[in-house]
Amino acid sequence: MSEEPRETPARVQRVPEPSGVPAVELRGVTRSYADQVAVRELSLRVGEGEFFSVLGPSGSGKTTLLRMVAGFEDPDGGAILLGGRDVVGVPAYRRDVNTVFQSYALFPHLSVWDNVAYGLRRLGLRRAELRTRVGDYLELVQLAGYGRRRPHQLSGGQQQRVAIARALARRPRVLLLDEPLAALDAQLRAQLRVELTRIQREVGTTFLYVTHDQEEALVLSHRLAVLRAGRVEQVGTPADVYERPASRFVAEFIRSSTTGGSNVLEGTVRTVTTAGDVATVEVAVGEGSVLAELPPNRALRRGQPVAVAVRPEKARLYAGEDAGPPSGWSRVPVRLRDTVYTGAATEHLVEVVGAPGALLTVFTQNTRRAGEAEPGGGPVLAGWEPRFSVLLDDDPSGDASSEPSGAARPPAAETGLTPGSAPDPVGVTARSDVR
Amino acid sequence: MAQVDRGWRTARGRRRWVLPAAVVGAYAFLYAPILWLALLSFNDSRSVSTFTGFSLRWYAELLADRQVLDALWLTVRLAASTALVAAVLGTLAAWALRRPFRGRGLWSAVLAMPLVVPEVVLGVSLLAFFVKLAGVPLGFGALLAAHVTFSLSFVVIVVRARLAGLDPRLEEAAADLGAGPLTRWRTVTLPVLWPAIGAGAAFAFVLSFDDVVTSSYLSGVGGTPLPVLVYGQASRRGVSPEIVALSTSMVVLSTVLLVVAVLVMARRARHLDR
């Protein structure tokens, strides 16, 4: 295995052309254990050739979802379709999917070569054909020449590569990956992330990737689904999910890893103004005013409580002697609470004046050298453009059972993902309608 | 600070000879009689209290003794059969006890019973059951059944321990790669369990090879296992040099068998566990 960085062609994070039949489709899948519901009424479609991630905190049902697609568990209700065929009840060894496990699960009594050959022998491959295929896939994961070793003689990263080769060698319709990088250290994780992207591009197989690591999901996926308590909260491209979180949960789950600020501000609607076909809402937060574009399908009353999110790199800080944000921007008086230097950027944690507990994280690119003149007196104002404000539905409790009314929270597939257009054929049907 | 340091050092200094002395004492207590026995087996004289000179005559006499050779052959056959049957049954039992089901605790406890039942009781009950009730004739069959009974628990315990440490993902991975239940068992589960099954079988072999009490109830006419023969001759004629040589041979044989088995299994297990 080459541990040194290799040259990889520029990655185009593009959703593959959706063909007629989705590679994987879940229709109203429900699964519960004892008295706990792990997955409820979940529907999802993954296009052929897509790198699709399922992102969620532990206990959100993502691993259960994957295990049901693999065939290790059966749903209590609903349908799981692989290439259009319902596979519920079909045992794992007769499904055209293969799994990469978090614990690798390599056969300890077999050599690397025999591990990769294991699934091919079950397909009836013999001699020359078998040798070629195993060789090809060991080469794909850059472990040619490691065939005679035993799994315990390999590093964690190498073991995971073997697991990937073993699963891919059968050329499954879908490759399922269950937090495959979680057991590796940060550097290896980053390296294998690049590696996974390359492998997926080379083989073109549909990848269904489960992770709790938001960064992983954003970097790797063509599209991703955010799961919460067994339901799909939002589906979209990484940019969609990051820039336009469909719910407070998504906004808070995908957040700065250092200061951990969620950047959700609570306020009340002050005014709604319409200029041309753009409606702008002004929200009072403490002593500041936050401006946000109002989506056409959403109505707000004056005095109504509302939550607004802004991504930390979209906001700017202004010191006392600065002119402050231009007019037409959000303008929020703040006090500096903490500063964290992270190398490329500095993260400022500020508190909104007049709104105790309302914290905002703001990233500043370190284009100057550290220690060089900071604007005097520290920041006193934060500001950002109205289009960077994301109005969140009022679901402040974080309780999954409290369903918002249909008016306040349209189905996720329509909230800002593809405004105005019909949902993608290989898009998602996130069921958030009232039960 | 310095005082604390010195106190620690003296305690450590004392420990430097106390611990080795204890170890030497314990080993002497365990092995001195056996070593003395081994030494005596090479004694030139018939005496079992004074050593007069080195000789192999008692071993030569053993090899000429038809009765001893028959008993040895029976014992080896019996031990091997016991190991085989106990390994198969024990592995299946351990496998069955892997997944939780109603009454699993009870079943496990019942399997361990022979470990706590006194051997005399076991022998009597087996005699009553196999011979008087089931009509199994005394001899090889009855002996085999009895030896499997008391060695089965050991196989189950060893194999279950290994099963508990087995990553359930391994079998899922095999299923995922297209292996049906039987193929899975043959290509993954069994190979991973081999060291434990082998160790259990080795235990069963040695237990059977050394057994006196149970066997003495169940051996028939002409079919006497070696330990029973030794016991009988020793109690009838006292400790003779022949018996000493025979006993020494048995100790060596058991030890060699167990050491070889353990080494082979440990080697395999090391390969399997990362």
C-alpha cells in the first residue's frame, strides 16, 4: 500500500444521471425492537451509480436501515426494492448487495487472497477467472502483493481495503458501507476518504454509505439523507443540506466541529416586506435585526416566534470603528465570548446583545498572519446577507413526536431543495405529513 | 519523600526472594513425588526406598507384559473415541446454547453438572443406568458412554468460550458474500472454532486416559483400562517397581499429549486472533 499522497484527478461532485429504476428503494419501511422504533415509515430512493450517504446521530436508525437492505434483518412493514424487485424475505446470501463492515469482519483463518476469493467461489468462479478477478480487485484497493498475508498482519487501513475489495469483487448492484472509517485514526480516515471516492468513480457501483460523521457525508456523497429518530429529515446534495437545512435538527446536526455552535437564533417576526417577487422578513433577535428571504410557500405573522440559522462562514464581524454591515444586511450587536484558532480559519464565538444564551459562531479566514493587527476593540457587530439566513420550522423542542403543522412545515422534498420544480424522479419522498 | 522511597525499596527487596521461594516451594510440593517416582523407575533394585543403580529392566518387563499392553491399547482406543464423540457432541451443544432461548440457563447448568457430581456417584449411577437399566454390556461401550458423559462438559465450556468471543459479523459477512447456512458453518464457523474444539478434545482424551474411579465400575472381564490395572495391582501387591515404571510412563504420555495439543491449538488461535 502506498501511504504517500497520490495524485487524484479533480473530483466532480455531480449527481449521476438518474436512470429509470432506482438501485435501492425503500417504501414506508418500519422496524422496531421490543418497544423501541428504530426506523419508522421511511422512504428513500437511491439512483443507479450514486454515492448516497445516510447521515444521523447514533440511534437514528441508520445502521438498522443498512442491515435491512443487506438482509440481516427484515422490516416489520414496508418494501425494500433492489433494482425494482422487492427483496423483503430474501436471505442475505441471495441478495445482490455486499457489505463493508465497521469492524472489517475479515475471515481470520484465511489469507487476504482467500478473503477476496471467498465471495467469488460462492459464485462458482474457478482457476484463471478467479485468479484474475481477485488480482484486479486487490489492485483496485492497492494491495496487490499482499495476497498471502493474514488479516492480522495488516494495519487497520489495509484491513478495511481488503474488506472493500472482498465486497466489491462480487460486483454487486449496491455496495453497503457501515461506518467503514469509524475505527481508523484521523489521518487514515482522510486518506481512505479520498480512496473511496476514487474507487467509487472507477467501478461506478452504487454506494450506500452510513455514517454519523457529517464531514464524511458532505465530502463523499453525491446526495445524502439526514436521519433523525428513524425518519428522513432531509435529502439533498451536500450543498443543499449544508446551505439550506430543512429543519432545525439538520441545522444543528451539521455544525462547526470546533466551537460547536449551532448558529440557530430565536427571535420574533417584526415586519414582512415584499419588493417585486421577493419577500423579506425582519426578525428581532435581542437588540439586533436579522433579515431573511421568505420562501414563497411560507407565511409568517408579525410577532410570531421563529428560528433563523446562518452558517458560520457566511457571517462577518465588524469592530467598533468599522462602518458595520451594509444596509439591507442582517445587523446584530454582539459581544465576543471566545476565539479559537484552527489554522486556516479563526472561529469567533459571540453572544447576541440583549438575547442571553443566543450564541453565534463566525469563521474568519486567516489571510493575515496570526497576531497581526486585529481590528481594534474586538467585534461589536455581526452581519450577513439576507439570502444566507435560513428560516427554520418551529420545532424548538427537538422532540420527534411533535409534528409541526402542514402549513409551517411543508414536506422536506419541497423545502428549498428544488424550489419551484417538481421533486426529482430519483429524489426522495420524505414523509413528514401528519400522521 | 526519601523515607517513603526507602520503605518501598525494602518491601521490594523482601519480595525479591519471598516470591521465588514460594514458587519453588509450590512446584516442589507438586512435582517432587512425581520426580521421585520417575527416578525410582530407573532403580536397579526391587526396593522402592533406596536407589542402588541405574537400569531400564522394569521398562523392559513392562513391554513384555501382555496384560499391560492390552490395557494400554484399550485405554488409547477409549481415550481417542471419547475425545472424538465428546468433541462432536460438545460442539453441537455449545452451538445450540449460543442463541438465547427459554431455559438456556438451566440447560447450561445441567451440562456442567458432571463437574460437581462426585466421581464415585457418577460411576455408581452410570453402572446402574447403562448396565442394569439399559442393558449395555460392561466393557468398551459402557466405558465410552461413561467417559463421554464426564468429559462432555469440558468441551462445551471451552467451545462456548470461543463462541462468545466470535465476532457475529464474521458469519454475516459470509452470508453477505453468498454463503448459505451450511457453507457458512463449514467455511467460517468451524475453522474459527477449531482451536477450541481441539483443546476440548485434548482435555477429553486426557480425562479419559487418566480415569480410575468411573472406569473401575464399568470395565468388564479382560477389558481393563491402564489406570484401573495400576490401581488394582498397587492395592493388591503394593508399590512394585513395575507399577512405578508404568506410572511414570503414563505421566510422560499424558503430559506429552497435553503439551502438544495445547501448543498446536495456541499456535492456531494466535493466527486467528489478529
